[in-house]
Amino acid sequence: MQQPYFPDRLIITGHTITFTLPGVAPGKIASGCGWLDIDTGAYHRKSGWLTGLDLTNSLVYQVHVFAGELRVLQLREAVTRVTPSVMGDREFVLAL
């Protein structure tokens, strides 16, 4: 998608672990055109990060559920941009 689905809104998603997207490391938030995916895979051994988002202050709060580590990051430091060209043939369904 080259343009945001809702041009005046930011869509926050989950239920797709971010590290399953191309180029996104475990614990990172994925971003695209008008959306952020904050499902960093808290239950998954490959990641373990539970993520909370403070959009007002552009902060990301994370706790590692297995190690007990806490961290607070600037949003720009925590995000990996995912472009449509790297998504390939992945099929997505928009549920309204």
C-alpha cells in the first residue's frame, strides 16, 4: 500500500509478530504507510519483548518477559520501516 488507508489516522496493529516481517529484528516495532505493528512476540522465545506505546511522548516501553529486563526507547529508535516492495507476495486481509 503506497498511501495510508486512513490518511488522517495511524493504525496500531498486533497479532502479527513483527520479526516475521522482512528485515525486522526481534523486539522492534514495524511501521508502514499509516500503520505501526507493536506485537513484538512476548510469548515467543525468539523475542520475549512485551511492548507498550506512548504516542503523546513518542516513547516505547518494553519488558523482556523471560529475563525481566526493562527498557524505554524513543519511538524512532524502536521502529523498523517495512516498505511494500519487501513484502513480496504476502497476503493480508483487512478485517473491519
